[in-house]
Amino acid sequence: MTREELILDCRYYNGEDEPPQGVDSLFWGYEEVWVRWMLEGNPNVENKIKYYTERHRLPQLLPDDGTPLGLKAILFGRYEYWSGGRDAAAVLERGFKQWYLDRYVAHTRTHRQLLGQ
């Protein structure tokens, strides 16, 4: 995929060098990392997908909402890190799903969705 095609799957990152004013800079940063890693062929994306699909029910946990599984795995990793990763898997999964839907997805659409693609 090209950089432009990857950016279409983002909600906050538009290819800028810095997050624009008024944009959630954490989500912008996670998306920027995902785009960069995908372009570099960085194995971290596949490793995170494997980890979170084997250890957690990530593919079944969230709807097909336009966010690629690799980006969801990165977001899950950040959520697990910031929550301290102390919770049992089921509690962590419920917490992530709520955080993902309420904070990341709520009131946003991917650039691809906004373009009607």
C-alpha cells in the first residue's frame, strides 16, 4: 500500500509532520506510527496483531469499522500499557472496547469513510 492509501484508513493523521491544533495528538501519533511502520515493513505490526489475536479476542472484540487490525492492535497495546496491564484478559478487553468506541471512534470516521469509499 502507498502512504496515501494507508492515511485513508486513519481518523486523525493526515500526513502532517506535527499534529494540527484541535486534533487528539495521542491518536494522531499512534496513527502516524502505524503508517510509518507499514511503509517500512516493520515487523512490530504483525507481531502486535499476532500477540493480541492469540492472547486476546481482538478480531472478535470490535466491529469492522474501517480501522485496520494492525492499527487496532497498536491501540490495544497502548491501552494495555497505560492501564498498567494488571487486569485479567476479559476486564482488559471490555475496558479497551469501551475506550476504543468512546474515545477513538466516537464522532469520527476514517478519511476513506469521509470520502465515501
